[in-house]
Amino acid sequence: MKPGTPPLQSTRLLDQLRERIRYMHYSLSTEKVYQYWVRFFIRWHGRDGQMKHPRTMGAPEIEAVLTMLATERKVSTSTHNQALSALLFLYREVLKLARLLYGTGMRLMEGIRARVKDMDFDRHVNIVLEAKGIRTVQELLGHSHVSTTMIYTHVLKVAAGGTASPLDALSSLV
């Protein structure tokens, strides 16, 4: 979701999906197809009688439905991509996964795997389940020696309390 995008007015998920699609000027056929795939995703995971909201589902559920489409239903590549695009739109534009990713520095799959139970909304904290090791951080930062990385991460830990996220400014505008 881009800065300046108005908040959703609807309370029901499919109405929110429709509202965001129309705001972004997608075609009517895209709107219908995206609604179909989001409804299919929810119903497929609710086939045991327990409906779940997409906000409580993540990568395993998305992978499961996409795998089923490819292996059991043997849908074409374009149909498979269409379902994936609809789910990505849902998680990025409607459920605001992109804002979560930007604000926390998570990768896309980390964000998709994140669950509501991993978030502490009162303290604005997400619980890290699989953190990267110091060597991985060293490689990502391009440091030749681990001591440089250790100093860098120590300084970050000390200064992190006073570091403001660009998203902090957005919350004051809303």
C-alpha cells in the first residue's frame, strides 16, 4: 500500500478487496477473478468446517492451495499465476503485509509466514522465530571480519531504542 492511500471503509474482507481494487483502477474482470480466488482460498482451507480468516493464515496455507491447484487440479500456468496474483494482492494491498514488511525489515516469505500470534500489537513488536546468525549478517553487510560485524550490531542494539521508523510518521497522520 502506497503512502496516501485512503484507509478501507468496509469491514468485510471481500468488500475491502473490491474497494481497494476499484481505488487502484483495476478492470472489472480482474476484480471478479481476484474475488473468486480469494473466496476459493478461504473456502478451501475451511473445507473441514472451520473457516479461517486469511490474516491468520500464511505461507504454508498459500503454498498448500497453489500446490493443490498445480498437482490435483492440473491448472494451466496462467491460471496458477492468476491465483497467486490475487493472493499477493490480498496480502499486500488489503491486509497491508507490505507495510509490515517495510516497517520490520522482513523478507517477503518471512512476512507471509508471520502469524497474528507472532505479533504483539500493544508493544509494537514482532517475535523473531528464526533469526539470522552473526555470520549471515556479516556476509549481508559485506564485512571481511566478524569483529567489525559484532561492533556494528552492538552499536545498533545500543542506538535502536532511539531510532525512529519512517512508519512512525504515518501513524501520526492517520
